Amino acid sequence: MAITRRTFSRTVGLGLIGAAIPGSAQHRLNVRVGHTGITWPWGNAPGGPARLTGPDPIAEVVRDISALGFQGLELFGWQIEGMEAYGGLGPVLERHKLPLVSSYSGVNLTDTAQRQATLAAVVATGKLVKKLGGTVIVIGPNGVRRDSFDFGATKANIIAALNEVGRALTDLGLTPVLHQHTGTCIETRDETYAVMEAVDTRYVKFGPDIGQLQKGGADPVQVVKDFLPIVQHMHLKDFSGGAAFLGYCPLGEGKVNLPAILAMMDNKKIDGMVMVELDSSPNQPVTAKDAATTAKAYLLKQGVSLRA
């Protein structure tokens, strides 16, 4: 059931996708756009539920994202789980009328000894996301030492783990999407293509991170074009290579051809959402809310409508 680029070309015709046309006030784009919580400084720290010592940080993110008119929210799995000790995430979402769409969940894809623990953890998160009305689990590959990592030697383990996790999440009624990421076991263009052409795409869809693709040396537009039929979620992120935001930047200030990406997502029905994302860093020149406000202004200029 693996979908290859040849299959894509035969079934949908890459030529029909064509060159993307930037959005404008005259051309309204039918793209539902949300925002992840990673831009807020506490949101980028590694850890688990024990790091969440109260509900206020989560409530701040939900409030800010809702007030700016974004249509959905993505949080880390440990943040969603951590809120259970404080009455759950549900009441906060209801208060601000913002739906939870997705959770980013780290999954160990290379170590077979950890496979069952990984599966149990992601299924537990999935059940909570499903209860809260979410639809997508973003599978974040585990980090590796890139200078010594042998993708060819671990590819089979990666594929097997993705298929197993994907089936389990699909059985819950959720959509698992692979999110390629720099510094992990799936970083480069070739690794991304090798994995997405080998997994069982009945169970594992694609949720590309546009900025990560740019940072990793790939052409985000070409990657999205080649795998568009199975793109069911997306992190919309810009990359400048600067000192702040781990090299990323507010939308429209970097190198990524965002209008082309948005044009390909125009009128595309997906189980998840196009999620604006900007990694936080210790040297942020602007607040998270200001960065999200810049993203909103950029999107409106491109013809994307947000909530009033």
C-alpha cells in the first residue's frame, strides 16, 4: 500500500498541481489555519507532565491563539496530559472557543527495545486527544547523532514502528501523520522520500514541517507537491537562518515560498489543519503573541481568512 511518486503522477498528475499562485485580497484562499503552542517560551522545553506546575501557561496560549482568530490548536502530548491534574484541557478550550486539533508526540522509531513502550505512550495520548475532540497525532521521530547515524541500517525498524503506531492510532479513529524533523532519524529529503514511499499509507499520512524541510536542505514546495495526496496536516513555518527562534522567523520574513505552499493547500480537505509554528528560543526579539500577530497579518495579506 505504499504510495510512490510514480503512483502520484499516474493518479493525480503532478502537472495539474502546477505552479503555485500567491494569494491576495482578490483571491481568497480556502485554508483552515491554526497555531501550535511551541512559540511561547515554556512550550519548547523538553520534559513531561511533571514540568507543568499549573494551568496558567496553557491557558495563556489558548487565550492568545483564540484572540488572534486562529481556528485550532496543537500542543505537545505532555502538555495535554499535564493539564489533567488541573481539571483538564477541555474547560480551557471551551472558555476560549478554540478546538484542539492535534498533538505532537515524540516516538522512538529506531530502538526496537522501546517499541512497545512507545506504542503504549502514544496510544494513551491519542485516547486523550480523541476525548477532547482532536483528530490528528503528529508523530515526531526520535533524535539521533546525525554525524554517525546510519539511515540505511535502521530504515526497516523505522518503517515497522511507523506502521504499528499508525495502525493503533487509526483504530482509535485518529489520523497519524509523520513530521520529518532536523536532528532526528528522518531529516533529509532522501530520508523523507524513502520513508513516505515505504510506509503503509492507509495508516500513516504526511504532516510536513515546511520550515524544517527548508532548514534540512530540501525544497519544501517540491516535497509537498510530490506527496500532496497524503498530506493531512502541516506545520507552516518560515526559516531565515538567524540567531533567534532556532533559525526560524515569523511568517514572511524568511526564505520559504509560503505563497506556493498555501496555494497547494487551497481547497484541500485534510483531517488536520495548517498549523502556524515558530520555535521559541532564549533570545526571542519579540513575544510569542507578537510573533503570532505578525503571522496573522501575513496570512490575511495572502488571502487566508481567520475567525473574526
